[in-house]
Amino acid sequence: MSFRAARMMSGLAIALLCGAFAAGGAACGGDKQVNYPVAGQDAAGAAVTDNQGAQVGVVDGAGSSGLTGAAKAAYDKGWQAWLSGDLANAQKYFKEAGAADPKSPAPHYSLGVVLERLGDLSGAQQEYRAAFSVSPTHELSMCAYALSLASNKHAGEADTFLEEKRSKSKDSSMLTACAAEVKSLQGDHGSAQQLGQDALRMNPDYKPAMVTIARDHYRAGKADLAKYALQALLEGFGDASPPRDKDNAEAHLLRGLILREGGSRVVALADFEAAARRRPDLVEALLNLGAMRLEAGNAREALPVLESAIKFAPKSALAHLNLGDCYRLLGQVADAKREFDVALSYDSTLAAAHYDMGLLYLFAPSVPGASANDQVATAIKELETYKTMRGNKLHAGDDIDDLLTRAKAKQAELKAAAAAKAAPPPAAAPAAPAGDAGGK
């Protein structure tokens, strides 16, 4: 048994911002060719894609003035860094863009997204607030701020914040759908569904509301209703009702989670691949895709996917855990141990890290810096730690007792071998008396 399940979705996966420029220049991508939404589909939050169909960001809304000069140059550098998973330089250049144009919300919003990926929640929320402070109608940053609060145990504060903002923008489908997401995170599924439907009444083509409705059904344990809502988005219901957004990354991710949990592995894998292809920064899709490849015995194929997840979520304990498991299966013992140690440093309650560490020490031919005795002793310690943390909750295929039995048997063999080696050699037998040379 191995533990490679990605976490349940906690909220919307925030995308970076591409501003739409009156002069026609791209706010993101630099030399990379990007495709903006067509007229009529260019509301705030609409997707910007590259020529391979991958979503590289969202627009701020039609007709926004965007950035110019040094601010635009810095922002483009930040964008290029983001696209390659270089969050440190993305952070640097978005800061420079904000300093060059302090009245633009775009650098603050995108810097907030980067900081949140880097684990700096306070800094991220400060940047989101800065974005809607300099631009009081910047709903993207309002939603990002609310979701950051709600996803980190401050759903009540997020709810109050959105109520105040919605009172000033009563017809905002974005803020209403965002409020639905917050209600869903609170477990108030009735209100979440009502708000999701309200958002669709305001804008019948608002895809994020459709995804929120499906995601809330999933959180409420109503997988069939979630799949029905996702079918409308991804496949439609015949010629009379074509798919509303067949490439929607979060819809593919959500359906993949449902299918994976239901045992439909082949189609789940296809959905995770579609989600990752559309949103290369969608960490949860990358983790599930990598995990399924590991489970299929394709560690080599899983490696680049899981390494990409680390780039876009360097503070994710689960991402480091899965990458460590991949290294373990590839025989990269030192790399695996490093990733397990990092995972535990970010989340000391991650029992699965102790399980995987136990596997590493039990089955690796050798672990740098550990003798054979130390190695098996550590394996037993890690496996027993996992068993204690797991408690009485058994998983399908739980093999912890078998592993401990094997580890203790191996320890006993090593002790017996050491004892045999240390034992004095047997005493020599006395020499037989010499024969009588003159005998008959």
C-alpha cells in the first residue's frame, strides 16, 4: 500500500492576471504568443491561452488600460518567470512592476498569487487588499482575498467581507459565485447552491459558478449531482445543449477526483491530464496525475509532473511527499529522504511521510550515513510512528503489520549474524595418539 492521494479541493485555483491593453500589447507572456478572449467573452476572469491551448492567465476585463513602460516590462518578466515555475523571480519582478506603477492593481494581485504559492499567506492577503484598495472595483483581488481567508480557517471573516462588497455590487456574478465557494467551504451547502444559482441568473454563461455548484455537490458527498453538473460543462447533452466549457481545467480536475475515488482510473487519468495540460500551474491536477502514474508503476513518467508541482507549490507538504515517493521508487535514496524530511517539516501531522520513510529504510539497499542495523531500526521506528498516528482507522490494503513483521525479522537476522560473527571459534579437538611404529 502507498499513500498518494491528493487533498480535497479547498477552493478555486487562482490564476495570474493578464491585462487587456488599449494599445493591443500583451500584459503577459512577453515574446510568448498569447490569445485573448473574443469580444463578448472578455469579462474579468476570462481565460488567456497560449497556442497549445494552455491557460496562462485571466484578463482584468475589457478595455482596461493596463501597464505601460517600465511597469509593463517588469510585469512581463514576472510573467515569464511564473510560466517557467520560477516563483522567486516572479515575486521580484511583480514587486518591481508595482513600484513602477503603484496605481495599478495587476502587480499586487499577481504578486499575491505568487506569495500564496510560496506559503506567505499574510503577504499574499496584504497584496490582494492593496489591489482592491487602489482599484475599488477589482473583483478578482476581492475574490482571491476572500478565498485565501476561507481556505485557511477564516471563512467567517471571508463571508463578512464578501457581504460588504456584494452590497455595493448587487449584480456581480463573480462576487456572488465567490460567496458560494466560501459558503461551501463552511459546509453550508444550501446557501452555496443558492448563491451559485443566483450568479447564473446574473450571468447565465458564468462558468466559475457552474464549477462551484459542481464542487459543492462533491464536498456534500453528492457525486452523482456533481457529475451531472460537470457533464453540462464538459460534454453537454446532445446537439441541443452543447458543452459550455469543454476545456475547463477545474472541471476536468473535479471530475477526475470523482472518477478516481470511484475506481474509474483510466478516465480519471485522462481528466487529470486534460486539467494539467490546460492549467500547467494547477498543482492538485499535477499531484493526482503524478500519483496515478506512480500507482501504475510509471515512476519515470511521474517524475517531471511531480517536479513541476514542486515548482508551483514549493511549500506543499503533499507535493514533497509524492516527489519523495517517486524518488524512492527510482532508487534515488538520498533525494527521497530529503523530500520526506521537507514534507514533515511543513506538516508534522503527515502520517504517510513516516510510512514512506519506513519503506525507504526497510527496502533500500543502503541509506547514506546509516549502518544496516541503524537502517532497520529506523524503518521500525518510522513504521511504528505511522501506526500510532494512524490509530484504529484502517485503509484498504493496509499492510503496516506485515511490514513491521518483516522489519523485525530482518533486525533479528542481523543480530543473529552479528552474534555468530562475534562468537569465539570452537576449541580444536585433541590430537589422536601416535600409532606404534613397531606394532604388528
